Amino acid sequence: MELESDIQLGLHETISLNDFTSELYIDFHNQRIKLLKYYGNTQKIAKNSIKMCNKYGMGKIITVLYEKDTPTFIENGFVLEGTIEGYYKGQTGYCLSYFCDPKRAISHKLNEAVEIIKNSEGYTNQYHHSINKDFFIRTADLDDVNELARLYDTVFKTYPTPMNSPNYIKRIITSNQVIFKVAEYESQIVSAASADLNHELLHAEITDCATLAQFRGRGLLSALVYHLEETLIAKRYITLFSLSRALSLGVNIVLSKHGYRFTGRHINNCNIMGELEDMNIWVKNIVV
């Protein structure tokens, strides 16, 4: 299924009143609102975000805040789901959520998710880079958009963003906001991962990790994360973070091996594989 227009997935709204401004993304696909940026009266910003959530019938609000602003949002019913150290150009970002639908705040597989974190943390800092001559790793370019779209369409039944759309992938590569690394086997892309860049705040999200089933277990994702990190270190980024599927043992182990730290969990956050899933927050400082 190809989703070509942003309006099918969501829409951006900017609310500007006398003493505050909010930039929101109404995310229809994941049934949530993202508070992207905010300025001014935090009390009114929090209340307006809840108002917009109810207006659009969304189940959840997610945002990342400065420490000084968290008490006001918590007073208005937001809850702390995690932290990202270094998110604000070295300062910690606080991941707060508001559950417009109380049922959405309930994690139905929490025990399993907790056990996966315990297992993953047993692999902390165990990654050692080596070259597998069977695979060629490189940065993706615009010639790869069709093949990348096929990869994501094959791996995921549904995904939080339209990665099965060549036009969407072309747009985000052209925007200079995303870097893709791919692994090729016999000139075919069999694994990919990306870094979603914030040039202003010097953080990046490691995301869009996908490997064809027959090539899993060969360390490809670990190698892609390594190459993304090398690129971002050269660009002098401060912090990397990743939101991993809470029940995906392999991805969580990869992040732990690379020295990422588990710092929280977003409950019922993303529509993946046809249902809402919890997402683990992993964080790494890469200043050298």
C-alpha cells in the first residue's frame, strides 16, 4: 500500500496566541499528537495540547521538554516516560506523554518487555567491528529509493512513517535531514538503517532498521549502526538515541552492544505490524 501525501498520515498545525506558540503534528497513522516546538506560557501550551488531542480524537500526546518545563506539564496530567541525555545540544530532554485515552496508557506485555531489557543489558559495550566480505556497506542515494521502499514493504506490515513509498524516501533524503546506510549482497539491498538529523540541536535518531528475514543474524544492523555513528561523529553530533520495538530482542541487543543506555519506554506509541507497540528509549553520547 503506497501512501504518497502527508495529509493521509497527518498534518502540521501552528498555534500562535498572545503569550505562546505551539508547533504540533497531528499523527493520524499512529493516533497521537507530537508537540514539536513550543515558546511562551507553558501552562497554556500544555492545556492547548490536550485540547487539540481531544479535538482530533487522538489517543496520546508525546513531547520532549526542557527540565524547567516538566513540572507544569506534569501538573496538567502529563507523565514522564523517559529521558534523552544531551537532546538539547548537551542538555537532557524529558520525554513526557499525555494519554487522552486512558486505555492507551496500559502496556499489555510489560513483563516481557522488562525481561528483554534485562537480557539486552547483558551485552553492554560488546560490539567489535569487523569486515564481512560478503556484504558491501555504503550510504544510500536517490537511485536507491525504489529498492529501499521494497525492503520496508517486505519487512513491515505497517510502519509509523510511509517507508514503503519511494516518493517519501526521496523527499527525506533530498531534505538533508536523513542519512541512510545500506548493506548489499550481490548488489541487492538486504538491510538498511537511518539517522534522522537535528542540525540545530546536534542530536540524531537511529531509526528505520530493517533486514530481510534470510539475512538476519549476520550482524548487518550492528554494522550499519557502526557506520552511521562514524558519520555522525565526523559531523560533531553530541547525542544519538533510538526508539526500538520493546519486544524485538535483536534490535535491543544491538543497541546495548553499541553502548546505548536504556532510559525509558513509550507506551503504545507506534503503529507497527498492524498494532500499537511500546518503544524502548536508548541513548548514547558520542562526543569524542
